[in-house]
Amino acid sequence: MQEEEQEFNQNVFFEFEEKYNLFSNESKGIFYWDLIRFELFYHLLWNHKSNVKNEQAVISKKQIFKEIKSFITFLFSKKVDFLFFTASRNKISNSKAFDQNLADILNAVPRRSYYAFESFERSKEKWFYENTLFNPISIFRRIAKIFYKKNEDYSELISLIKKEFSNSSFTNEDINRVIVDFKIDFFYYSIIFKIKKPKAIFITQNGIQKGLFQAGKKRNIPIIEMQHGIIDSAHLAYSYSRLIDYKQNQIYLPTYFFSFSDFWMKGLNFPIQKNISIGNSYFFNSQDNSQDLKEIENNATGLLVASSDVFGENLKNLAIDFASINKDIPVYFKLHPNQFFEKQYYIDQFKNFKNISVYSNESSVYELLEISKAILVIQSTALYEAYHLKKNAFIYKKQTYQRHEHVFDLPNINLINNAGEISEAFDKEFIEDENTENLFFKNFDSHKFNQFVNSLS
């Protein structure tokens, strides 16, 4: 009898890492497995290709010159206690772009004690924080790669990957690309940290920034990463096998991790110095920051669909099915930042449905939840945001929906197979449960933060 093929997941991947002792792989002083594992895992899991070509924004020579000039000016400016690496994906009420994950920390430190490197919003006029400059790392990479012509040979590793995962199309070029980016990033951030000598570095990751982590480690500067989304055993940036004894420099991680609440790190093996449940006032106070609750309840008639690149097609089809049988219910299709470039594609897909609207960053998840009665996801941090706002949640049983299994048994969580099942349960009242009150997001603990900063002195 033929053995049934095992479903690919993080446990299968961990077994692969354990079997071949991959964290010991070294090339010219770099333990490179930790650099490529995240990208390889999601390559094997998804191998996703968009329906739309992501045209890279053309940056004018004038803009490049301005960003390099700002960077050089920064290098020769006065030293500061803190460096912040922000990813300002949300708009605040005055249309300024802000980082909801670092906002509490930026508000807690004196405004002249930091510089912020922005990695998402390029327009200076839209920056919410003072002392901000756009991080020109992408420009630096382009220039530096002129000098990185030689590719190393990782064919033995490629053969191992292919042997265990026959569907892999991961190449020697992919491995070289990741490692070269790491080397360039490490060199770039080492220059910054050597000159500026900050007391601490705070970061919202925008991508995987292990070169930055290693540069801070080499100069004994603590790096604190802020939680910005789902953290669980299937997120390979934050999840490692318990059966491996990780040696010095085999993994590249922040020194500390600031989480939304205690909920997120339970049962997770993330081998950093310390996790600190610091909270987040943006998420915690979402109801207080919105309209009168009575008005919200009256306006909350829609269905919010929280999309992302790999779930977009399945959610698109389900949204169309739901909109077809519920023409009086507005559907708000919210794109993830990794699919903003696909906005016109989805607008075209929904053109025959007047009750479906597509959003990129014109409105935040919370602004759309204010006018929504429920949320639909496959896998999204927005599910927890909705639950915190006392909205019913529908989880579509497709792809990696089981990453939400830790909430399957909670009231107000509905696992569904089709649009009809959403319609049947759409008007259900939210069931209050004191055990889940503020489970996912606690308020920012300024006292704990001040204690932490004082401990750095």
C-alpha cells in the first residue's frame, strides 16, 4: 500500500532542517541557512504568481540625489539616543502616513532624541513623524551589486531541497541573491551604527532585515522589533525547531521583541534574549478613537474582506458570490500592502457589482470595521482586530486558514465553506465573553517601557 503523502507545513520543514543539520551550513564566515529559510518555506508553500505585473516605480535621478543627500546629511548630524526604522502603511486623520506599531514608542521618547528611517512612504510631505528621512537602502543595494558579480555554488544544498521537495524551483541564483542582500545590508547598517552609536534601535520589519540585526549585534546595540502581524509557529521569521541547539551566529534575530499581548508568544520557540508584552494603544483604544459606539452600530452594515496576495483570488470569488445574493449589503474588499499594485485588477473584477468597493490605504482596517458588521478572512491579523472591536468573524476554509486554529473554539468565530453560510450567520449578535476581553491587544504599558529604556543606560 502506498504511503500517503504528508501535507507540507512548518513541521515538515523543521524535520528537513533537523535531518540535514542545515543551520551549520557556512560560507566565508556566514551561516546562511537562517537567511534563506523564510523565503524558501513560502516558496514551497505558495509559489504564488500575481495576475498583474508589479511595475517597479521609476525613481527620478533628482529623487535619488535628494535621498542620498539627506542620508549624507544625516550621517554628519548630531548623535541621537534612538534610531527608528518605520514602515508607515496607514494614514492618520490628517492624511499623514504613520507606523501604528511604533507610534507609542515614538510618542514616548523626546522628539529630539531620535531619527526615523521610513521604508514604505516615500513622500516627505506625508510623513507624520519629525526627524524622518527615507531609507535609501534599495539605492545602496543597486550600487553595491555592481561589485558583487561572482556567484557562489550552492548546488549541493539545491539538490537536498529538490530531493525532499520535488516541487521546488528554488535556484542557486535565489540563494546568492538573498546572501548578497544580507552582505550589503550588513555593510550599510554597520556604517550607520558605527557613526551614530545609538543607545537602541526600534524596528517594524518591512521584509526580512537580518543584515540590520547582525550589524546591531556586532556593535552590541540592542535591537527591538515591534510586532506588526500574526506571530505563530507557521511564521518562519519567528518560529524555530525546539530540537536544534543553535550556535553563536547561526541565527540572525533582534535582541528583544515587543508583542501586542501575552497571547501571541505562547508555545512559540523564538530564541531571542527576551519577549516583552508591551501592548499597543492604537489597537487597544480602537473603539475609543472611533465614533460614538451607537452610531457605529447603526452604520455597521457591511462585510469587510481582508485580502492579501496569496488569498486574493479565493476571497475575490467568495466576495462575488456573497455580493450576488446580498445586493443590499456593502462589501469592502481591503487589499494588503503587498497587493496595492493590483488594485485596478480587482476594481475591474468587481465592476458588475455595485455593492463591492476596493480599498488600498485610503482607509485603515479600523475605519472599515466601523462600518462593517463582520469580517471575512482566510488568514489575516485583521481577524483579531475585528474580534477586539466585537465583530463576528468568518474564516474561509481554504489554503492556510488553519493558522487561526487557536481561535476556532472562541464564540463569534465561524468557519465557512461558501457564501451561503456567511449569509445565514451574518446577522448574529456578537456574544460577549469576559475571558476574551482584550485577549489579543492590551494597552501600551508606558511604565514597562520606561523601565526598559532605563535598563539600557
